[in-house]
Amino acid sequence: MIYHKKLDVWLYPGGHVEPGETPAEAVVREFEEETGLRVEPVGPRLGITAPDVIEEPLPFAIMREVVRYPSEVHLHYDLIFLVERTGGTLREGRWISADDLDVLKTYPNVRELVRRALGARKP
């Protein structure tokens, strides 16, 4: 998890998809930029094979968030991927356990999502 100074809460790494990049590529880039770790998305794939088709990993969850600004309402979509570490050194952020979630300063939806993600990764 990373500490978001402006919001004063802990969040999972994330950001926007840049032009020309897939959501999975954005996950890899944002994770390394924000934490120093190299990761690989590990979402399931449907096994579809066809000429000129590259199947992308499926997100663990997709969440729609309504963000209200004084002048407008903005819909924000989060594609949440599970990842495995492939390298790098953690320079920002911290590893958390399910027990840490009870005291971590974060949003309720983030706490619930991380709890479910931790459960999904158990062998």
C-alpha cells in the first residue's frame, strides 16, 4: 500500500492508462513508478486464440466511483488487477497483512477490496 499525502490515506498503487497502453501495461508502469517494484498482472484469461488477437489478463474487480466536484460529477472506473512481484526493491509504500487492515487509515471500500484480494491469493 502507498500513502497518499494529499488525501491522507493509504491506497493501493494506481493511476491512469496512458495513450497507446493497455490497462495491464498501465498497472506494470504505475506500480514501478509508485513503489519501485516490477510486477506482472496475474488475472485469469479465457484462453481465446485467434489470428491477430492478444488476450489480456482479466481484472480482479471493476469498480465505478462517483466523484463529486463543485462544478461537475465525474465517473471514475477502477480496474483492479492482482499482481505478482517479478523484481525491484520497495522504495515507497509498505506490505500489509489482513490484520493491518483493521487499523490502516484508508477508505472502507479499499479495506474491503484489499481484504478480498488477500483472500483470493491464498494457496
